[in-house]
Amino acid sequence: MQVGSVCTRQVVTIDAGSTVAEAACRMRDHPVGSLVVKRAGQLSSLAGVFRDSDSARFPGFGLGSWSRAVDSTRLS
């Protein structure tokens, strides 16, 4: 079996300057566990991947921590 036969075809993206809260909402709205992070205004410029486990590093989902930009977290 090849990877292409089981991978997700629709890729959900978010701009690198988006907040963690925006990323969490986007993952909720498009039931996915990760987002491809792109540099703002550059469709083909990959900045990294934001996973649901990355959002877990912001305990309590408080507004202070959730307002941090996605690109300020560790991207893999």
C-alpha cells in the first residue's frame, strides 16, 4: 500500500502570524489534528506544521497564552 492511497487530500492551512486560538478553532472547524503553517501571503512557502499536541502546551486555554502567534511556538 502506498502512502498516497491513504493520505488526506484536503490540506488545511493557517498563516504563520495567526494565534494559537485561531489555530485551535480552525482544527475544530475542519476536524483535523494538524495544520500546515504557511508564511503570510505565500501559498507555497511552508513554515511548518502545527499539531493539536502543540496547542496542549497552552494550559487552561487562557486568553493570555492563546493570543500568542502560531509562529512563536515550536513548529515541526
